[in-house]
Amino acid sequence: MASSNISVHPVVADVTARVTERSHQRRSEYLARLQAASRRDRGTDRMGCANLAHAVAGIPLDDRFKVVTQKAPNIGIVTAYNDMLSAHAPLQGYPQLIKEEARKLGATAQVAGGVPAMCDGVTQGTEAMELSLFSRDVIAMATAVALSHDMFDSALMLGVCDKIVPGLLIGALHFGHLPTVFVPAGPMTSGISNSEKSHVREQAAQGLVGRAGLLESEIKSYHSPGTCTFYGTANSNQMLLEAMGLHVPGNAFVNPGNALRQELTREAARTVLGRPTPLGVEPADTVMPASDASDSTTPFACPPIGLVVNEKAIVNAMVALLATGGSTNHLIHWVAVAQSAGITIDWDDFSALSDVVPTLAHVYPSGSADVNQFQAAGGPGYVIRELLDAGFMHADVLTVRPGGIRDYTCEPALGSTPAAPLAWHEMGASKDDGIVRPASAPFSATGGLKLLRGNLGRSVIKVSAVPKDRHVIEAPARVFDSQEALHAAFKSGELDRDVICVVRWQGPQANGMPELHKLTPPLAVLQGKGFKVALVTDGRMSGASGKVPAAIHVSPEAAAGGPLARVLDGDIIRLDADSGELQVMLPDVDWQARPLAKMPPALRQANSLGMGRELFTGMRRSSLTAEEGALSWL
């Protein structure tokens, strides 16, 4: 094992210092709130008798005795289970496993609440997708409602996918005094390859494959319980949770429905209660550190989540995202997560890190491998070890395990005895250097994301998925007010040329910032014909964005008076992912003199009525920019 005295890369250290300085006041205030919450008597001791009676009336008598009389630890379970989402269907039986394990350890567990979990794969291209981004904040609020019963000494968060994990994490950080462990379900086994699936989608976009053929392909791809197998937002969530030390180590990509997955779920209960299976180290208590002047010495075997998620942990997550070519959605979500812990990060921080963090993984859409192949080749443990050994991650961080972040460089397996139900092993060398590579020989010396700046605003592009010869596109603009308008132009042949498609009115304030996945197949077809093609939008494309250059999350958005509202058909736009430029090629005086278009009233009305969108009017109105995390509650 590498020495713990490895120096942190100077840029990583500089970004961390900058984030820490920028966040000092808000982080100090946050820690002070944690201190105040941790000093209170236990919730069950503070409650009135009627309150407590209500809280335990529904649980078995033995558990009721433990909570009321023995004052046993009580775990609050917040679950995103539903059986319509393949990724969350396996969570159905988790509470029972957790309760059984808690009872073995003299503790109890209650399902504190459920949170909604919508699937972008189901809703993409539909009106319901316009609820998607703000469902994150709804999940955060639902998590807060669940934990507000104040009955709990620790918490387990059961969830996997796109907005669900960020929402659970935001909610949990508002109860940052509680030790909290995240519990995933794992990816489905591999179906047809992601590249084959994408090929059939492109054929369907050209009318070469009908609905029956397309449906057959999709069902072969999404075929069983578990997370989708491409490296989109859901699986990026799991990579970042590993890098922040919020999982049982190695938990991210173990398939559902097997004995190892079941034991890892039980281990989550053991961990949050402070009784983890050792990873070659002795458990050590951690202490709630002072918010400058506290004398608190309350011990926590599993530290409170508000201490685990500090500036260094946030930077570790950003580095892991960049090194694996993860989802661009996290340039929004992790800004919101950091805010919830009193920490302020921005896209300049991501950009500075991306300039030095090497790309160590090629997983679809950045490569051909799916996450099961990624796991078999070394997975998160291999990547984290390489980043730590090369000085790109902070080693001196708290995690939910006593051994720290080094525990997350190991791979779990079933143990040989009841006393040791799990065992962890060193990762060793990459099992496939076409999927994961060492930091000494990366796929690229820089990260998978690039910040774009210019007179069109600030934007990001996922360069890890884009061929090098497509990093610079200069072409006339074609402006669209909706996805449907672009599809109509594609079908009529109007886009059979070099073109940069500008799709505006897609930001948080305009329509909730939906994913624009359905734009990828037609644009890929145009690119396949040899045309220079790119997308510029204030909407989202997330981890599923592929080989077509896409400047996404343009901020400020058009509906908030952003410069996309100035673009006209025929304007020459330059998208340069190498230099970080996103520019309309006009003299500044001419560009600034051009009036801002207004969002068509009919479009605004259409974006706010039906499919429950009326209920989210306040969120759209109050939303911050994409770069500020699209927060609706600050």
C-alpha cells in the first residue's frame, strides 16, 4: 500500500484552499448548527409522552421496549423504493434486512419515510421531464420531512438514480449531526451493448428501423432489476459516494439479487451503528470537532455526515467525476450538495481540476464498456487508489468507516465465517487497460469535462465522449425553441449541412431544465454523414450525452435574459473545446446592440400547464442558475 505521506497535487491543494476560504463563514455557521444539534438530549428523551407513543405505536413490542426503556440506538431509513424503476425495485426488501441486523446489535430501525423517484429514461422527451430537475429538491424536502420526526440516532439513505441521490444527500446534510450511510442497489446485469443500442436508435431516427425493432432493442438493453449499465448520472452518483466515503466500501457496482449485495446491505446497518467489519484496522472513535470554540467530546464511531462532507471530500468527489468522465449533471448537483454543507464551489473549480486530473476510465459513453465491465476491470476502488497514490485526492478525510478513504481502494467479497461475513481485498493491477488505466499511463492527461466561456455565457462540454477531431466546430446557427422543432427540421432534411443547433428556453426558469436525450440520435446521424454538427443549449444532456459536441447548461439561461436570446439563424458560432471558447463571431458592439428575444408567451404557458407542472411554478420562478446549482430553496 502506498505511503500516507503522498503530497497532494498543487492544483488540487490550491482549489481546496480557495473553496475553504470562500466557504469559511457559511461552513462555520453550518458546523455551529451541527454542534447545537449534537448537544441536545436524544429526541426520545425530549419528546412528550404522547409524541413518543405515536412514534413507537406501529413497531413490534420488543423494538418498542428497546426504544423507550433501553434507549437503544434507532436508525431512520429513508427509501426511494418503488417497483416501476428498475434501479429502485431491489430496495423493497432492504428495510427488513436492516431491521434484522439492527436487532442483532441491540438496536432498532424504522422506515422514517419514502421519497419520490422518477426515471429520466421513462420521461425523456415528454412533459413529465420538466419536473425532473426540481424533483431533486422535492426529494431533499421529503428527506427532511422523514427525519424531522427526530426519533433517530443515525440514518440510512436507500437510493440510486439521477436526482434521487443528490436529493437524499442534500436532505441528509440538513440533518448533518446524524451519522448517515448511503445504500445502493447495484446495476442490472449486462444486456446488449450500449453501442449496439445507440446504433439502433440512430437507425430509428432515419426511419430504417420501426417501433417494433426499436422496442426490441431497448428491452434487451433495459431488461432486469438494477441500474442502467451506461455511465450516466445514476452510476456517476455511486462513484462520487465512494470517493466521499459515504458507502460501505466497494458497494457501488455489485449486482442486485445476490448474497454479496445482501451482506453489504447488512454491513450498512453495522457501519452506521459503529460496528463495521474491520478492513485490517481497529475501529476508532471520532469526535465532533469544534466550530472554533466548542468543548464537545461526544464520540461517534461513525462520524456525522456533516463532518464527512467537508471541503476536501467535495473536492475528492469532483476529482473522481473528472477522472472517470462522469455525468455533467453533477456540475449542477454537487454545487447544490456543497451548498447544503455550507460549502461554495463553482465551475471554475471544476475547470481548474479538469486541467490536471487525468482520465483513468473509459466507460460508455466515453468508451464501449458498461459499468459491469468497469467493475470487473477494477472499478471505483482501482480509480480511487490511483488518484490517491498520484496525489489527486485528499487522503486525510473522514469516512463512514474507521479506516478512512483507503478502505475504498479495496474490493468486497463474502467472508468465510459468521464473525467475518465480509472480506476486502487489494485491487491489484487493472484487469483491462482498455477500461481503466493507472495514473502513470492515463487515457488523457486531463479530465473529461471542459468549461466554455464567451459571449454566449458559460457552459460545459463532456469532451471525454467527443472524438478529438470534433473538439472545434465553427458553423452557422439554427435556432430552435423546442426539441420538437429540431426533430421536425431534421426529418425534413433542413439540417443536412454544417450546423450548430441552438435549443433555448430549456433552463430551470423556462421549463425546469429537462434532459434533451432525444436530440442525440438525429445529431449523431448528421455527424455520421460527415457534417460538422454541434448543440448549444441552456438545457441538460447529462451523462448520456455522447459523441456529438454539446455545449450544455449555458448560463445564464435565455429565459433569464441570457445571451442565447440574442442568437439568430445564420450567426456563425465557434465552439472550441480545446481553448474553452463559446462565441458568436460578431463584433462586441454589434452583439451587445442586438435585442434580447422574449420567450414566446404560448411556449411559456405550454411549459407550465399539465402533468402537474403547475405545482412547480414557484420552483421555476425562484430557481438559481445552473452554475449556482439550480437551487429553488435559497
